[in-house]
Amino acid sequence: QVQLVESGGGLVQPGGSLRLSCAASRSIFSFNAVDWYRQAPGKEREFVARISSGGGTNHADSVKGRFTISRDTAKNTVYLQMNSLEPEDTGVYYCKATRWDTDYWGQGTQVTVSS
């Protein structure tokens, strides 16, 4: 069974930064991709960023230039560096790892952007 544990969320003022971590219970090379998603109150969960097993990345248009996904393969951890945060970035952030045709989700970490 795969376990994903997110951390790094919190309360930050607009314009601030946070770095989220997603620690996996197995090598991240075993996944086809690891994604970050977020869900704002009353809204559907939405895609934020992806890093593939080969290291390629892509980001949602809403976060391009502000958020960066990366990984540390030695630590089996994927990160989401979030800069220039806006109130609209508030929500619960989840990581998802895909292995063949199975998706694994973490429990999420709350990010609140407010003055």
C-alpha cells in the first residue's frame, strides 16, 4: 500500500510564500507521475502541477510563474514551492501519485492566504 503525507501548509499573508512537501512511502520513480491538486471551499478539486517519472513538469495556467513543482528522489519527496500567494490560492492541497492505473491520494494540507 502506498502512503502519501503532505505537510507545509499554514496561514500566510498575500504575497507570501510556502513550500509544501509530499513524502511517499516508496520510491517516487515507481510512479508514472506525482501531482498536486487543490480544493477551495465550495469548489471542485483542481489540478495544480505535475512531475512525471522522467522529471518533466507542467503547471496549471493559474499558477504558472508563481508555483514550482520539484522532487528529491533520495527523500522520496515531491515539493510545491508557492510564491506570490493570493487569497484565491486558499484551499486544501493534496498530492496524488499514479502507479499504472491506480491513483493514491494523501490526506491534504490546508493553505490559507489572508491578511
